[in-house]
Amino acid sequence: MEAAQPADRVPADPTPPDGRPPLPPAADGAPTGSASGGDPEQASVAGEPEPALVTGDGPPGRAVTARPGRPERSRSERSPKDMALSLLVLLVPIALLLAFYRGFLGGEQPTTVDAAPAYEQARAANVFPVAEPSGLGDGWRTVSAGFRTVDDGATLRVGYLTPEGRGAQLVQSTVPPQRLIPAELTAQGQPQGPADLGGANWQRYTGRGNEQALVLLEPNRTVIVVGDARDNELRELAGALR
């Protein structure tokens, strides 16, 4: 007569009633399938939760599996206040550099030059009588000066900044007037009548853009005073030539 089996003892070779292969017993005596006796392929792996099924932007009728441990990406947007602060951070160093440039380096002051070497070169070349302004006020500043010899003549060119901050240029040249005047005043330069300046035969001319000019034609040279300076300033420069 055999001893009675305990009621909670699992048979050594359990055979599922539906004819499936026997399941190996687990460490604690329970089969490795689902605790409810379901399909083993549908069971969750021990220690890992079954991923949740959520609906998203995928194709209709298809569930999207949310992967555990990967948070949803958030969309960051900068507010107008943040953009203003970023712009302020960029503008402050620029403003400081500009203030330093103006206050300590004289950034808005025009660079002046010494025109004496250019006048000396023109006199040494002895190709035309060189005239130089005399008696101009302190507000006049020389900003450029140069003497150049070319195949058809020589040209002395001196640039000035007037007391009102406008530009004026003194040109003395032996280049033929029919070539010099269009080159200096462009094709828009047209005579406008005589200008009374100390008895010399100066002519008023139009120039490029808002410029105007005074032209003196002589047998051995042509003198042009041109710029966007006012008419009285151009007359002052032309009348100061000695």
C-alpha cells in the first residue's frame, strides 16, 4: 500500500491536459509559464515589467510600444525675454569697444597728413607753376596729398576737410583739359558760367552727384577746386592760392 502524496506536491512530469510538451519545473516548484496557466510566449520576463501599449502618431489601428526608461523628448522654446537678454549680452561689449574707440583713440577724428612733401615734389619736377593755399583758417584740415607723373602730364592732388566737415580737393595738372576735366568731374561736368575770384578767369562747373567745381584754365596748367563743400568754401580755397 503506497503512502499518501501531499496535496501541494507537483508531479515530477506534469503533462498539460491539451497535449502540449511538459514544462520544466521552476526553482520554487511552479512551472515557468504564466501564473494563470496561459501561453508561455505571452508571459513577462521575470523582473521586467511588460511594456505598456500606448497610442501615438503611428499608423491608425496600430499600437505603439513605449520603451521603458526613455523619457519623452520635451520641446524647448525661447521666450522673448530670453532673446532680449541674449541680444543685450552681445551689445554690451560692442558698446564698450565703441566708446573706447571714440573716447581714447579718437575714432571720429579724421586723419590729417602733411602736404609739404607733395608740394615739394611738384616744385622739384618743374612741370608747372605750383600754387599753394595761404591764409586758410584753423578749421581746414589736409587729409590727403600726392604728386604723380604720367605719360601725358603730371598732377598734384591735395584733399581737404572744410570747417563744416565737407570735402574739397585741389587739383593742379598739365594733363590736357579735354581729358582732365571729364576724368575729374565725369561726363556730367558742364560749365555754368564765370566765377569772380580776384580777377582770375575761373569757371563754375557741375560735378558728380552733389559736387560742384571751380576750374581755372591756363596755357601751361589747369587748376580744379572740386567737392561737396559749399560754394563759399570752394571760393575760399580757390581764392587762397598763391
